[in-house]
Amino acid sequence: MLSTRIERILLNPRLVLGLYVLLTIIVTFQHYFKGPTSYNNYLIFVKPYFNLLEGKNLYLPYPEYYDDTYKYSPVFALFMAPFALMPNWLGLLAWNALNNAVFYTAGRRLFPDVRRQLLFLLLCLIDMMTALHNSQANCLLVGLMLWTFINLENQKYGWAALCVALAALIKVYGIGIGLIFLFYPLPIRNGIIAFAWMALLAFSPLLVVSWVDFRMIYQGWFDIVRESATGIQLSLMGVLETWFGVAPTAKGIVQGIGMLLLLAPLAYFRAWREADYRRLYVASILIFVVIFNQMAESPTFIIAVAGFMFWFILYRRSTPLGWALFALAFIFTTLSATDLNPPAVRHAYFDVYKLKAVPMILAWVFIQSQLLLYPRWRARLRAAAEASAAEPEQAVLA
């Protein structure tokens, strides 16, 4: 519970904005001054633009540019052109700033009142920094997914279609948020607009490459995505393999069952127009795309944590388990990659047993149970949401 005085200090728009801006600058230059190995992920993002201009296969090793291999879409390589043309220090700063700007602005529109907006951004701050330290696209991705929902809620269907198309072409599973198009008027028309955006963007590399090179580059992307899908990291599949000895070859079955569970609540079609149902589904999707992604890494969890915190702020009062789930998420997911978690403990337990994923798995199971049994939960969810909406007149975490 936050006291009124602490609330007044922490839930201040200037403070939260200042934190996001300051941390973006500090973390950027911290890694820049450590040298290229410290911002290798950024180099993996920007250098393929030059390979694209030359019509090369983007998905081969290029040790003269970066370690590891590029795994994002050809569209993403073209999208990174403005950053690639900047000096590394400026491009890295601009890239991190873009990620945080999209996420921050989505957080500031996610709730109708300022205090819950700021609370959401503060609760996601540490996970945002984990993603920022890795210079990855996860803040941009979750920001686009949230903006898809926000635009749909505000009947800006064209913008929602563009956001989901961009999300999908950054990371394929970003298309998952497109499922919520079903809950709004004219879903077929809006879905067609989204796929039209996706097709237009998918063919955009033709602006700089020939048709032959275009086909070769997309084949390379398909091949590397298929190859990389063989690993198992911080995911439900990783937990099942480590804890229970489930064979890695069963990951397709696990993902299939997860997809069926995700889709099953759609049977409550009369609930599609209810705000509580839509919000639950958004939270569920954001967690789902991480815990059922066998290649999820620590920085990816900003997406799942954003989904959980969205649920927590709105619906923690719907169940006595709300605070227990929050404690597990904060200790085992959010703090797992920080210096508060000793490296010896991290390597011996967190890495081995995939503990970072466990709270998000438990949270998804609970949120999904609320969706699967939505008629029974409807009244409690509505009461929790109404209490959350009244919080600006009370203590935010009362």
C-alpha cells in the first residue's frame, strides 16, 4: 500500500517521464562506451540494411559486422535504414529512444486516468531496463501491440491495422494481438486492412532489391526461422523439459494445446463487446506470446510483464491470489536479471530451472481460467474494474 505522500512523489508525470528519458540516455552510453560487443544486438539490427542494399542473403554470418546471425524480417532491415545511416552512438540512442517512446506513450494511453498510467509504467520500469540493456526491439513490439488495442478501443481501426502489421513484421508472434480484431465492429474488413498493410510492408524491400534477390532473401529468412525454432529457452516448454523431463520434440503438442486454450473462450461470443473480457484477452495474449515462444529470452519478458501488470492494476481485487502472483512475478521474473539476484544463484537455479518463466506461466493459467469461466467471473471482474477506476480518489494500491 502506498501512502499518499509516496504516491504524490512517485506518481508524478514529470518524474516518470524523466526516469524513462534519463535511463534511456544512461544505459545507451553505458553500452556504447563499453564497445561494440556491448551493443552487438543493435549492430545485428542495423548492419543488415547494407547487406540488403547489396542484395546479399541477410541470414548468413557476417563477423566483420557483428557476432551471431540476423533473424528478423527483411522488412525490419529496411526499417532500420535511418539508424544504420547514423553514427553508432547516435543511432543506438535513437533506437533505444524509439523503443521507449512507443512503449511509454502506449502506457500513457492504456488507462483513462493519469495515476494508473504512471503506475503501469513504474511497475514495468525494471523489465523495460532489462530490454534496454540488450538494445532489442521488445519495448517497441509490446508498445505496438498495446497501441493496437488502444486504437481499436478508440475506433481507429486503420491505425490499429498498421500497428499489428508492424508488430508482426518485427517478430512473427506480434500478429497474436490481431486476435482481438474479432471483438470490434467489422472484423473482416479491419482484418483485410491489416493484411493489406502487412502485404505492402512485406514487399517494401523491392524498393532497394531485385525480384530475384527479394525471393532469395525471404527464403533465407524462412530457413533461419525454421532452424532457430529447434532451441528451447525461457518458456513453458523449457520448464516442462527441465522440471519434468518432457522431450523437446513435444513442444509442438504443448504449443497446440496452448493455442486451443487461448481460443476456447471465444465461444463466449456475447461477451466480445464487454470491456472486461477484452482486457483479459489482451493480458492473456501478451503473456501467451512469450511463454509459448520456445526461444524467449530474458529481455522478451517485458511483453509478458506488461500483460500481467495490465491485469494486476485492473483486476487484482478479483482474487486473493492477486498479490501472491504479483510477488512471484516481481521476485522471480522482474528481479531475476538484475544485480539484486546474485550471479551464482542466477546460474545455479534461475538459468537451470527457467524460474523467470514460472510466475508468468502461473499468471497466464489464472487469467486464462478467468476467461474460460468468464460467466462465473463476470461480476467479480466488473467490481474489481470499478474499484480500480475509483482509485484516483483513493490510494492507488489500497
